[in-house]
Amino acid sequence: MNKIYYLASCDTCRKIIKSLPKNISLEFHDIKQNPITTEELEKMKMLSGSYEALFSKKAQLYKSMDLKNKSLTEDDYKKYILEHYTFLSRPVFIINDKIYIGNTQQNMLQVMKAFGNV
């Protein structure tokens, strides 16, 4: 099953969801209403190669907790993502067992290609 992990209150996520093709089969997972489980995060890590790849350094908490001045380990990235949804770089798409992380233009082109719409 293809899936998107997103934040319903995020304008960028809403814009991206609106731009998706209407005919696709996609499960929507709002990470604020339904926190990510350890199992889901493990699957994302397996597909992406690391927790750091899933971690958002743009999160306001990252700055306010002064994490940029700390040496974070993979265990730290995992812990923070599980502790607070804002640390997940979003949206995260899992399409045909491939992962697409974040909202860069390049990434969104890859997502559209994966859906067969480019």
C-alpha cells in the first residue's frame, strides 16, 4: 500500500496533497493525530538508510533545543522523531517500497514519476 506521512496543519503538505493525481491509491497518515510507531519508523529507516535522512533540521524545536550545536547519533535522531512529530522531515511518501522524503522540487518530481504522472 502506498502511503504519505504528513502534517495536516502544514501549508506545504496541504499544497502537495492537493497537487497529487486524483486516481492514485494512497493511504494518508497525519503524524500529529496518529503518531508514528517504532515499527513505521524502522521501515522508513530501512528504506532511507538512516534516521538522519528522515530528520528535519528545519524544525523550530531543533533550533529552540539548540540541537545544531550537539553531535547527534542515529539513536538521537530516532528518539527525537518518535518523541515529537515535528522532527520528521515531511512529507514522507512510501510508493512501491521506495521512500521519498521532504518537499524539494526534485523530490516531488520523483514522487509524480513514481505515480506515473510525469
